[in-house]
Amino acid sequence: MKALSGIRIIDLTMGWAGPLACRHLADMGADVIKVESCERFDWWRSWEATPEWIRDDGAEKSNAFNTMNRNKRDVTLDLEHPDGRELLLQLIASAHAVVENYSGGVLPKLGLGYEVLREVKPDIILLSMPAFGSTGPWAGFRAYGSTVEQSSGLPHLQGDQTMPPVMQQVAYGDAIGGLNGSAALLTALRHQAKTGEGQFVDLSQAEAMFPLGIQGILHTSVTGNNPERQGNFHPNAVPHNVYPCLGDDQWLLIQIFEESQWLSLCHIVGDELVGFGSKAERLEQVVALNEVIANWTRPQEAEVLMLKLQQAGIPAAMCLSSKRLVENPHLKERGFWQWLDRAVVGHQPNPSAPYLVHGKRVSIDAPAPTLGQHNSEVLKDLLGLNDGRLAYLTSEGVIGDKPRMPGTGSVK
């Protein structure tokens, strides 16, 4: 039995941040029921539907969606239809928590705000994950992970001073928001278990990014000036940079924190490093030093050089592509990739949760669900609907198992 067996989460989220928050709980054994609709499906299945895409089962081919939604069940409910809204409330009455990452105000517009949810389940937890929180002058703004990262100010701390601000990743705010969402939800569930109380958890994804740039926030608060971007420069470690290696876009990180590491590097590199001397002298000549090391690394294969440096006690790591990650011997040895068969896309690797329980991997018990895969299972077994009722809901377009072009209404 997993740690969260017996806990039920209603997952109204889309994209990366919210589904990731719920995925961690699903991995830990919670019964996570993902709610989409045939018109307003999770946009990580696709940005938009076309007839050709629907016929080709495009909704089931997104690697991003399939990675974020394993171990979940999936039902489709049109929340703008009275029957869909009522069925969602019945599901919530059976649950411990609801998670949503719509823009602020969407749930209240649907008549599904926290006070409404409390009427059907007094101890319910509602975790809302809008980009900027549910209150304040930015509450109504819509944003994705890239916007969240920019709004946090983090890009203004990245990159070289001669460059524009640099983003960490195309949607870094989503990943960080998802992890914070998992932690917040676990905390609320623990409180619920101890006290019997639910609560509204208002999580701002932009605020979740602030700890990653706290040094810049503190610098500005104390001095009144923005800190200069340092690129890969480190005031107490030199060399400290990413260096080119043999091949296209092959890079090796080298970080020297101790003099013993520097002496080992000098022994391996040879005469080219003679004259750079102490740490203070190296810091004064850091540009020239980086150029010398880059010329030394450029004709060498990154993995071979990484292992050579590591064996000499020098911190070094090659930058891995996604393909290299799947083939990485360390991750294979730890059983990080779990391969599952999934409808439409076949045998696929799934990244494990990044922790072991009693020395063992947390199992991935089911691949990501197809759209509406568990309509019958959830609506009949959990809510007690009969076949006739399901047929009616299908004919009205309230439920279904295929995407539908927006505005087409019922399927009659």
C-alpha cells in the first residue's frame, strides 16, 4: 500500500504546473480523477483541435501530457452544462481535495468557488494555482510558465551582463509551481487528517519562483540597485564555467572550489595552465583562463573527459540531451525509467518520482489515461449512474471519449 492510498483528489488542472502537482500525489497512491471536457480538454494534449487531428487520435500522442498524467483516472464533464456541473459536485463530495490552475475567477464564474464546494463537502481542500494568486491587482491576468518566470524577475539574474535577461527554460515557472503545489497540498492534507478541517490554499506560481532569485531581491532591497548579471562567473570558484567539447552542441561543466582540485586540473591539462597561479590571480584573469580551458576541451569527447576529471576528484558534468538521459547508465542502474504500454503511442519510458521509499522505486501503475477513459468506471461505480443515464449524457455532449470542435454542442 502506498502512502496516500485512500486519498481522493479531483484534478481540474491543465498544462504542466497543476498536473505535475497532482501527479506527485498520484504516484504516492492517491486516487487522482482528472476532469476534462471534450471541447475544453487539457491543452497539453494540443493547443487546438482540427478535424484531421481528431481523426488521427492526436489527443493521445502528446509526450508532455502523457508524462504529466500517469497514475490518474480521466473523466470528461462539460462544466458549463448543468448536468456536468452537478456531477462534478458529486465527485467533490467524495473527495479530500480539488486542484485547479485556471486563471483567477474561472471557478467562481462556473459557480464552483470555494464556498460552493464547502456546501457539498465542509472539509474540502481547494488548491488554486493561478499565476499571480487569487487576490491583488494581477489576480485576473493569464499567464504560462514563461510569463511566470519573467514576472518573478529571475531572468534578470541570469546570463552575462552584455546580454539581455536569460530564461532558465521555456516554461520553468510551471515546473516550480507544480512542486510547490505538491508541497502545499500535502501540508493541507496533513492538517485535514489531524483536525478534520479543509481550507482554501491560494498558491501564486510567480511567488513560488522568488526563492530561486532571493539573492537578487535582497541585493536590490539593501542597495537600491539591481545586481549585475554574472553569467557563469562565481566569486569563490574558478574556473567555473561550461566549456565546448567535440561535436555539435556538446558541453562540459567544470567547477573548481578547492586548491587540490585546481592542482589536479593543472596536472591533467599541462603547461597551458602555468602562470594562472592562486585563486585571486585566476579571478583576475578569468576570461583568459576560460579561453585556455575551452581550447583544451574543444577537441575532446565530453563523456570521456567528464569521467577522466571525475576520477581525479574534479567536479565535472556533461550537459545531457534527452536521448542521452534515456540511455544514461546511472539512471538505468537506479531503475529511473519505467516503461509502460499505452494506447495509441505504444511502449514508452516514464520518469520515476525522484525519491525511493524503503530503498525501492515508487511504481508507476498506469500510463496516462486517454480522454474519458474512466467515464463508465467513475460515473457508474462511484456515482451510481446507470447505462441509460450515461447514454443520455453522451448524447448531450456532457461526456465523451473524443475531442470535439469548439461550438459544436451536443453530439446528436
